[in-house]
Amino acid sequence: MTDAPTNQRLETGAEDDTVWVQEVAFIDSVPRWIAMTFVFVVFIGTWDLVTRLGLVSPIILPTPWETFGDMIFVGNNLLSGDYMLVALWITVKEVIYGFALAIAIGFSLGVLVGETAFGEKAVMPYLVAIDTMPKVAFAPLFVAWLGFGIESKVALAAFIATFPIVVGTAAGLHSADENARMLFKTMGASRMQTLIKMKLPTGLPQIFTGLKIGAVGVMAGAITGEFLGGGKGFGELIRVAASQLNTPRVFSLILYLSLVGLVLYLIVQWTQRRVVFWQKESVGAHDH
């Protein structure tokens, strides 16, 4: 007789009742807010120690307190409705429009790839080839085609975020159970009915995974477009601050942009929890 697994405990009750109880490691039982606070404190402490010891030039890496001070300045500027709020709104529009365009194109191509042999054999190889190319190199092309306005930044943001949505959609459509396919076929369901009533609901978890990856990448596309193709958003403010070696301003602007990206990601995650209500997420399962 083999020993019981280390992560399980055998409990014996009355009348030979045996219950296997899953043991949770201590590190996994720590509430999320405590774990996140610990990681944050360690990160800030390490950052402060590196700057105090002079291991990195202050021109390259400001202290945490310089960065926090500049974040307060940027926050006050945003709350007062000054030029930074205008720049942030421009970047937010680029991200929203780019993500909406990526969803439309990515979902359409994903259905084509996941639902047809033509899409899988003829279209998908080209999509993979395009995705392996350095996307930053396309920024000058988008500027040449669409100009220095918001259009070129939206195009680059959508370009970066589209492929994960394509893959997630195609994988979701392929995940449908074969028995369910045969059942729908036996009942005389059309191809469109099978797609809408069986394949899409079954594939929603994978589709939302692609959407969440795309939500992370769309911000990078918009900011890269502003770096390389001009613009009046936060990317331009970061470029100007970097040229002036104002690293605290660069760090604070980047942190505010990360908050915008986090909000977009959380919106997608919230939508997933409402739409795919039957799926139990592994992340956060041990929260208290």
C-alpha cells in the first residue's frame, strides 16, 4: 500500500467513513491583500536600497520618494483639468478605439480560422507570419498611410491586440465537445445554429483569455505609436520628459498609464465573470 500524497490528509470517521481532505500550503492560504502588500513593501524597499547605496545613477533611476512626489504633481494636474488630463484623454481614446477595432477584426478572423478549413489552412499561416514580425517596425508605415493623427495610433494598437483575440476565438471554437457536435448534427441544426448556440458559449473562456491578453497589449501599441509617430497623448509627455532626463516624471507617467491598462483589463475580467458565470477561476480561488 502506497503512502498518502503529501498534500492530502486522511480522516477516519464512524462506520469506516474515510474522507480525503486537501491540505493547503501556508503560502497559498495567505489572503491576497496581505500577499500583495508584502510584495509591494519588498519591491519599494529594494528600490530604495539600490538608490541609497548608489548602485544606479539617480539620472537613470530616481528614488521611490521622488517618483511618488512627482505622481502627486501629475495627479493634481489631472484633477485640475490641465494639459495632462487632455493628453491622458487622447491616449485613452486611442486605447478604446484600438481595442474595439481589435475585437471586431480579431473575432471575425477567429471565427474564420476556427470554423472553416480555408481559414485554418490558408489564413492562419499568414496571421502567424505577421505576428512574428517586429510590430514596432510597422509604426512608420501606419504614420505614412494614416498621418500623424490619432488614426495611426489606433491602427498600431489594434494591430498588436488583434492576434491574441484571433487565437483565443479559434481555440474556443475548437474546444467544443465532439459528442455535443454530433448531437446538434443529429437534431438537424444548421452550421450557424451550431456556432451560435453551442460553439460560442462553449468557447467563451478561451475567447475572454484572448481578450484579456489583447487588453494588455493595446496600451503598448498606442504608446509606441505616440513615441514613433508623434502625437499629443501621454506617450509624447513621456518622450519629452525622457529627453530632459526627468526620470521621476517618466516613472510617474508610466505608472498612471499602467492604471489605465489595469482598468481596461479589470473591465474585461468583470465582463467575463458576468458572461461566463459557470467558470470557476483558478486565480483568486484562495482569496479571503
